[in-house]
Amino acid sequence: MSDDKTSPMGLFKKYLTNRRIFKNREVLRHNYRPQILPHRKPQIDEIASILAPALTDETPSNILIYGKTGTGKTASVRYVGTELENASALAGTKCKIVHLNCEVIDTQYRVLAQIANGLDDADEHSSDSTRNHIPMTGWPTDQVYAELKNQLESNGGVIVIILDEIDKLVKKSGDDTLYNLTRINSDLKFAKVSIIGISNDLRFTDFLDPRVLSSLSEEEIVFPPYNAPQLCDILQQRADMAFVEGALDETVIPLCAALAAQEHGDARRALDLLRVSGELADREDAAGVTEKHVRMAQEKIETDSMVECISTLPTQSKAVLYAMLILEQMGKRIFTSGEVTVVYREIARIIDLDVLTHRRITDLISELNMLGVINTRVISRGRYGRTKEMWFDAATSKIEEVVTRDPRLDDERLKKLDINRLRAMFR
């Protein structure tokens, strides 16, 4: 055992004493809420103007907010919400913001219960006011709705309900929740409800009943992607707080911004790149963060996101992907959809998987291409028609490791697959 490990800080001493890179890395996290949001003043002003009637105890219009991931939608809405609550306290009116993440809270019961339980604490109400804490399961939905109305009335004032990732709620549970919430004001006398829906998916409204859509989208705001110069400003704002002065090479922020701008102007991606670059430099005890660390961070983030993407695929998609891995093991750097189908059917036969049609396999190949796991191209073979060719863009060892975590594909019989027999089938 080394001398380091006998000291009070032991193993972690060297990591705590090296403070050449970070001053406060937490400001690079997604959940950090800066006091100033660069390049979002028009959207913030528009949201504020729509919610302003709440300060005179009037019902604000409902808002639908669209924009790709990392365009500042949630941060802007949270910022306006906090300012609204502060302004209402000064104005002597009552405004309450309730924020729900519909990726987690994705059923009508849980949404209604979470809104009710997210209202003011019971000790702010008079002792003769009846308030029941709604359990997260167990009540009939109509009882939950009735209790929510009681608590809204007891609370009074204007309640702004923010449904973040609203598309996840609609796709999971339909539009009944939104139907009820957009009509709840007709059942209230002393409270008023306004709804803000936030979505990354511009097409989710296709799933909505026209009556729900017209009530929900009284106002619509689109958040455009950030461009590279705007991302530079965002990163510089955070970097000033996150890094020790002089720790960043002058090329780091422009490179992070340029790479993220290629990914639809995603500020989260830019912040992740900057943070991981700093962490990699920190771990190797470097004097500062350089372009090399940004390139390493990009590769690491892409690998990590691909691992997460592949691990959540259904078994059939993983079987198609496994067929491609076998073809690569056979020495084929580029392979066709027909070859993938042949190997896939052999895999399906061995592990007793329902065999998909060639058309369905082609659909799964297109999905893998869309997710960035593989690259594809369609080539013409003259009178023999057209075919799809595909290949892996990076090393496949990590892909194979993730695919074989699936119990169906971690099968000893697959490890004994006769590669030579398959190779003979393609001659």
C-alpha cells in the first residue's frame, strides 16, 4: 500500500490538490440556471407578456413552446416563472408555478396528483381548510381530479402549470389529461389555471384532438437553434465561472461551439463538450484544456450516447445489428441488406426469435442509420435494381459488448456460429 493511501484523504488526495482546471464545474451542468440567458431575450419577453395578466389576477393564455433539444426552452420558462412569482409577491397577488417533467410523470393520474401535491404547503392554509395528500396510486382518476379542483380553489390565485416534454405524455397516455386541464377553469371560481406545454417534437400535435389543440395552443412560440457565435457567447459566460483563469486554450470554446452547431445548435451538447474536455484535462493533470481534449471529449460523448441508444433497442433490432457485426467479422467492411437478412435469419433460427420479413428488416436498418449506429447508401445495380449498402463508421467492439448484454443474444450457440458456412453462402 502506498504512503498516499495512509493519509486522511488517501486515494483522492491528488485529485483534490490539482485545482489548475476547474473553479466550479457545476455551472456546466444542464440543471444550472444562470441569471442571464444569452440570445433568448425575445422569447423571454414574449412569454412574460403572455403571463403578465396573472399579476392582475387574470387568466393568461395557454402557450405551446417548440424547439429542438438544447435551445433554452425550459431554462427560459423557468426563468420567467421565477420572475413572475417574485413580481406577484411584490404586487400582492398570488401566482404559483408548478413544473412537471412528463418524461417521468406520464399518466393522467400522476400528472393530476403531482399538480395537486405541488401547490402551496398545507401550513399556508387556514386550519379549517381540508387538504388531502393524493397518493401516487390507488385513487379513482375522477376522485383525483375532484381533489385537485378542491386544492386549486383552496389555494386561489393564478396557477401556471408547466408540462415539460408534453409530447411524451400525449404519446404515452393520449390527450385526456390535456382535455381535462384545458377545461378546468370552467369548474373554478377562486382560482385560474394557465398551461405551458414544452416540446421537442413539432409533430406531436398530430396526436391531439382539434378541440384540445385549439385550447392548448392559444399562443405558440418557437425557439430556433443556436448558431456557432451564439453558442460561443453561452460557453464563454459559463467558462468564466467554471474554469480557472488561463485554463482554456483560445481554440477550445470556438471548437466546442462549432461542433455543437453542427448538431442542430444544441447548447447542452456544447456544455457537455466543454465540461468533459475539462474533466479529461483534469484527470491527466494537464496544465490546461486544449483542442486535443475537445476531440477526445467528442469521441467519448458519441461513444457514451451510442451505448445508451443501443442498450434501449428492442431485441429484433439488436439481432439485425448482431448480423452486421458477424458480417464485419467475416471481413466485409461494406455489406448489403440482402446479406444482413441472410445472417439475421440464421441468428433468429438459433435463438428461437420470430423471423421478420425482408421489408421489416430494411425498416430496422433505416432506424439504425437514423440513430447514427451505422451508415447506409442506396446504389443502383442497373437491370438488377437497387440495393442498400451499409457499414460501421467506428470501432465495433463497444457495439458488440452492448448488444451481447441482451440475454437472448448472449447465447453460447451464437458463439459457435459457423462463419465458414456463412461465408460460403455469399460466394
